[in-house]
Amino acid sequence: MSQQKSDYADEATIDESLDELPTDDDLEKTVENLEANGFDVIVVDSADEALAEIQSLVPAGASVMNGHSTTLEEIGFVEYLGEGDHEWESLPDEIWSIDDDAERQAARRDSQTADYFLGGINAIAQTGELVAADRSGSRIGAYPFAASNVVIVSGVNKIVPTLDDALDRLESVAYPLENERAKEAYGVESAIAKQLIFRQELEEGRTTVVLVRDRFGY
């Protein structure tokens, strides 16, 4: 189900101070610290450039899965993956073609080991940590280890000064918005049930963070 943030954002109350665009200096510090923690970082100016970077990162023949991400919706990746105008194996198309609930759930679990798993993030500390949460774990389960390669796409509005601020942003910006989206999409409330603090990537070249110089996602 495709949704735009405008479909539900008006119903959420968020801490606007944790959803601002960083200064150039703060962005530069964030990139330096992410790289020092083992993440590859690419900074782009637009949604089109972000999509182009993904297209260049993922090789032909790779199996590709994505967790739900408003950012991936906004930059056009979800539509691009679903339309099939690429040479990747689209695991979401395979999964949602399965009628049997148990088989589909098993396929969702298997997809965590995709060659390339793409998703968003809820907050980025200038000190170089990534913070995300999920109700089921299907979005963040691949990030720590399961997927061979991870590509995380984020607007720079998710950058905040410290890890404590990143955890606050998860609670006071990302969760209220995701809760409204979940009610609109699924008729249930969301929950910060499974939480990830991604402090370091120890496998060289495994995790790439694409930062877009604008507000994207939540």
C-alpha cells in the first residue's frame, strides 16, 4: 500500500526541534563520524540522485528486498523495484504473490538474507550512530547481520546532535508518525517493540548510508 506522509502527518504531534535540517558543518561532522564507525556514506542533493545512486550500487542479478520506508517511497525506489525495469530479483514481488500465510511469512524471514536489503532509519546521531525501531522487526532485522549488503537512505532532517537525541527523536518524531501511518494502512497502532542502535559496521563495504540534503521520511 503506497502512502504519502501527507496522508497521515496532520494527525501526529511531533517535536519539530528534532526534525530540522542540519548546518553544513554538522552534516560534515556526521559524515566523518559515520565513516569512522565503518559506514560508507554518500551525500546527494535530491531524490532523483538518491535513486540513481541505488541503481549504481546494486549489481544486476542481485536479490533485493526492502523494509517499509516512507523515504524509499518518496524517492521513487519502491515504484522502480515493483515495475521491474531492472535486472534484479525483486523479493517483495515474490513474497506478495504467495497466497498461503505461513509460506509468505517464511519467505519474509528468508528475505532478510537478501544480497541487498534497503530501508530507512529513524534517527542519526552526529556522533556516528544509527537508531531505528520496528513493531515486527521485518524492517530492521536484516541490518545488523543477515543481509549481505545494506543500503540505508535518509533525509538529513534525521540528523541530531547526540545518541540520546536520536533516541528522543525515535520516540517523539518517528513513532507518532509511524503510529498514524499504521492505523491508516493496517487499522492497528504501531509500537517501538524492537529497537536497534547501529553503532558500528565491522564488515568493510557492507553498509552504505545515502543522505539526501532535504526532508524525507520520518
